[in-house]
Amino acid sequence: SDGQRRCSGRVYNLAQQVSVNKGTSVAELAGVQQKLAALERIAAGSCDEQDFAKIGDDWDIRQRLVSILTSMGLGGLDPQASASQLSGGEAMSVALAGALLAEPDFLILDEPSNHLDRQRRAQLIEYLQNWSRGLIVISHDRELLNSMERIVELSSLGLSSYGGNYKFYAAAKAQAQQAAAAELARCKLERKREQRAAVEQRERQQRRNAQGNRKRKGANQATILLDAQQQRSQQSTAKLQQQQLQAKQALQRRERLAAEQLDQAQTIAIGGLATAGRVRKTVARLAQLRLPFGNADMSAIDLTISGNQRIAVSGPNGCGKSTLLKVLAGQLLPKAGSCEVQGTRAYLDQRLLGLKPELSVLAQLKAANPNCAEGELRTRLAQLGLGADKTGQPSGLLSGGERLKGYLACLLYAEKPPELLLLDEPSNHLDLASIQALEQMLQSYQGALVLVSHDRVFLESVGFSHYLEFEQQSWSLKCV
């Protein structure tokens, strides 16, 4: 809205949301489709100057694309294959491959670790640590942030730069906030003392003035001497008032400066969830279940989920974690075997497809909880950081984090609380305050929880009783 932006060199910006349509190819997603097509035309005999201009110096672009996809665990992926068949993590890996292949002078990545499995997250961190050109990473992934050499935070205080990784930033920010809070407390205490002292001084001065007036009435001194005494008293009172005013203004400046140093970030609050009635002994049972779209060599799943069990699902991108949650949610039928679910369930999908973009968050929350007063629903949304300006507009216009919080509200604050909560990458797109609030909510949730996430710090903070892991074409349940 104001100021200037100056830039030299080529900038590549990888957006937070990777757009994949039904006809999108892997090469298009990587941004190299035009170059590959030009190569094919030249190989077929084309002498068109535009084809040579499109290629530039990238005559080995196909080999480089195959090489980087292989390093990301996507070896054998045909560049002309449909990208719509890829998982969220695989699609993000292809988009990241395109960003690295572009070799820009400055690379901007917006939440690049969203949807990536642990192995690909580790690869991303290694790639970025070896990146020798300009780089800005926008992220709330604490593990990724900890690999950065500098943190720049945008808050109510503006831009603040910290010369270190996330751990250094967190410690320095906490120390600065504690110091500012302590200074503000000292200023407030000193202001109260000054106010009491000023009142006492005014009272003493008033007593002296009253005493002087009494003496003046009964004194035999010359009028000129009495007038001089009164003038000195008035001057003393005015001087005292001026000193008090200056001290008050100096203290106000100190207090204002201390208050300005405190980050006025909005507090995010997610209420604890109650289960619907008694906790069931068993809420779901999978027997010899085979996932749709799964590899023929993949083992069947036998799993019983109790009423208060907490299961974290882990495994590489494409192994079927999201598909498993969709089967549990009743959105997909298994290829074989059975899936029985008892009681109420709530499912948050990875791409937030359950949130209707043409409707507002408030309208969808009212539909989920029609008997709750609108004022109470607005309050709950406001506690999530969704004010009236956000909840009234179509949800499709909101940011990724705002849409996720709105969707969470529709699930968690429904009229019938869920006995089985199914969450697919719930920390994606959320800011740090919201992630920490979500961690606290899940810690207090008493129902059955099945959660897919690759965020190691998030999983450790929430705490789980079991891990359902996919290794070597087999699913296994491990107790923590």
C-alpha cells in the first residue's frame, strides 16, 4: 500500500497451496512442461527460434527433473503422468523440485513442508541448507525453522529480526517479553506510589497554606511582609505541581515504551472437548481391511480402536494414511475386509474439502450446531482468531490457516461432540499460536483420536498412546 520494492535478479515464489487439476501433468506441476515440449519438437526436426528460446541453456532439463524426483523418492514417475493421482506430499515434492530446477537468484517458499513426510522434510532441510542463493522461508514448522540461520518475525510490533535459529528466537523473544512485562509492572507500581506521594504532598501543602492563612489573620506583621510570605507559599506550591507533572509525564513515557515492546498477538483459545455421554469400550474395528487404491502387496489391517485411545498414523507419502482416515470416516469403502464404527465421528480432511467455499464459516457452524445461540458461536470463532470481518465472508476468500480454523470449529463445536476424532495434517497452515492452542486442546480431549501428521514436534507435544506405522508394505500398531 505504500513504499517501494526493489528487486534484482530472478525471483521464484512457491505458493502455499499447490493447485492440481485433473488434466495437470507432473511436468506442468514442476513448471517445465513448455521446455520438455520444445525439446520434443526440436528432436522431431523443428527449427523454430521460439523453441530454442524456451529451452535456453536447459538442454538437460529432463535428466535434471528425473534426478531430483528420484532423490525425493519419486523415481520412475513419468513427467507426462497425471499429477492428480499424487498424494498431497508427493504433489508438494514435485512443486519443490520445479522451484529448485528453476535456479532463481532468490527463492521464496511459503509453508513448503506442509504434507511432506518425515523423510522428505529431512531432504527439504538438507536442500535448503545447501542452497547458496537468496532464500526466504515462510513457515510455522518448528523443526524447519530451527535449521534457519535467521528468524524474522512479523507481529504487532512490526518486523523483528533475530540472528539465530528458532530455538534462539524463542529464547530471545521470551526474554525480551519478560523484560518488557517486568518494566511495565514496575512502571505501574511506581505510578501508584507517585500518585499516593502526590496526594500526600498536596495535603501537606494545603495544611501549611491553611496554617499560614490563620497566622496572617492574627498576626501584627506589616501587610507587605505577609504578602511576601503568601507569594513564596504560592510559588512553592506551583513549583511542586510542576515537578509532579514532569515526573508523571516521564513515568507515562516509560510505561508507554514498555507497553509498546509487548507483542499484542491475539490469544487463540480452543475449548476443551467433551465426549458424547459415556466413553465406549470400542468405537471402531477394522478386520482384514485392504485400502482402496492400495498396492496389491500391502498387508491387510486389523485394528480395534477403544473409546479413549490416541493413535498417530505415520508413514511415507502415498502409503495410504489419508485413505485410511477416509475409510474410517465412511467416505470410502474398503477394497476388502470390514470397517465398523460406532458413535459420532468427525473428520478433518487434508485439503479442507468439507468446508464449502461459497458459504461463510458462521453459516456452516450454525448448520452444525443449530440450537446454539449465534452470539455464543461468534464468541467461539473470535477465540480462534476469526473476527466478524472473517466469519461473515465466503470461506473460500479466507487464508489457509483461517479456513482450517473455521473447519475445526465446525467439527469440534458441533451439536453432538465426536466420540472418534479423525484429523489429517491438522497443524498445516496454522500459525504457531494456533498450533500450540490445538496441542493443548488435543491433550485434554477424552475421546478416541486418530491423527495423521509428519510434524515431529507437534506429535511429541500432543502425546499419543500408540503409533500405527507403515513399513515395508505392512501396517503395525506400536505402543508408546
